[in-house]
Amino acid sequence: MSAPAVAAPDRPATAVRRPRARLARLRALQVLSVTTAVVLWQVLTANDVRLWVRFDTLPTVGDILAEFGEHLGREEYYIDVAQSLIRILTGFGLAAVVGVVAGIALGRAPLVAAVFGPLTELVRPIPAIALVPVAILLFPSDESGIVFITFTASLFPVLVSTRHAVRALPTIWEDALRTLGASRADVLLRVVFPGILPGVFSGLSVGIGVGWICLISAEMISGRLGIGYRTWQAYTIVDYPAVFVGMITIGVLGFGTSALVELLGRRLTRWLPREVSR
């Protein structure tokens, strides 16, 4: 006679509610921190406070919101946003593909590392924005040059993170697969690529942020359209509320694209152990 099956105990309701309550508290704290900063900005600028910095020269929150409302009613604002997004997605997308492929090659092929490794290390410390004169000479249009600057800025964080992730992989994983008769392609697809994903997405997260910084700088120097170009134009005519509208737009776009990269990284690395919220 078989033993009666023992039903698994139900997960306590409190254990389910605890992570949700903790997440709700964190969200509330995030909203509170932003709200506090906005209120403090309004108090300091509206009362013309001068301490170690001069808040009396800065626009108030009301001035910035009024200017933001005017921008939302202009077609050129959306054209600038779209142009900047096209540039960042093109440059960053190319950097992601080239950086991952080159990082794997540098990490796994000694010959590739010997030939291209020194060149990579020589070029990597050069700020991407310093390559603007080179981009002007290399490319026939400003658009291609701006994408090149964005690509270069995003490339090296991805490449270096991928290379380090490849070199950090335990060799026992590859050895175990090869004893089963796996080919080189099987090793790359089943061991190397899944194993380096956490490192790759760390590089992508850094790369998208650096790419935005250099994109905005390039637009300010040689752009015709884009958020950076429009923000610089506002500065040249001393329209400071419009300058802050540009800065806020840049921050929101950068935050949104970085969040998408991190969300994609979490989705593709679900197999990783996660910290359990208490």
C-alpha cells in the first residue's frame, strides 16, 4: 500500500505580500526624492537665494514648466527628439554588435589579441568627442560623423566588458562540452555566449550612457538637428528655461534607453540566481 501523498504547504500570504510592500516603499521613496529636489529648486530660485552658488540667476520650476509646455506644442521639438534617438540607436546598435564580436575574438583568439589588442588599448583612452575633427575629415556629412562619434563612445565599454567576461569563463564548462563531441560553434552558442551575457549587458548599460554624453556633445559642436543642437542654440540666445527643457529631455531619454537595456538584460539572464527580497 503506497504512502499517502503529502500536499506541499501553501506559501504564506505574508511571504507574497512582503516583497510587494517593500517594492512599493522603494517606489514611494524614489518619487519622494524627486519631488523634494523639485520643491527645493523652486524655493531656492523663487526666493533668489545666493549661498555658495547663485540660484537667483536660474529659472524657477514654473518658468521651466511653462517653456516645456510651449516646446510640446512645436513640431521641431519632436523632430529633434526623433533625430537624437535615430543617432543614438544607430551608433549604439552598431557598437553593440561590433563590441560583442570583437570582445569575443580578443578574449578567445590569441592571434587576434596580439594583432589588435595593442591598437585597441591605444585608441581606447582617447575621448570620443576628441575625434570630432577626424570625423569631419573622414565623413562627407555631419550626420555620418555624429553617428561615428556615438559609435566610438559606446564601443569600448561593450568591447572591454565582453573581453573580460570571456576570459573569466571557467574552462571546465568548455572542456566538458568538448568531451561530448561539441564543435567550436556549439561551444560558442552553448557556453561562451550565455556565460558572458551578464558581462555584456554591464558593458551595454555603460555604453548607452557614454553614447548619450558624446552624442549631445557632438550635436552641440557640429549638428543641424537634435536635442543637443537645440539646447546649445537656446544657450547662445540666453534662453535659460529652454536650456533646462533640453537638459530634462536628455535626462529622460537617457534614463528610458538605459532602462530598456537593463530590462532586456534581465529578460535574457533569467537563469541567473536573483537576490530574494525579504
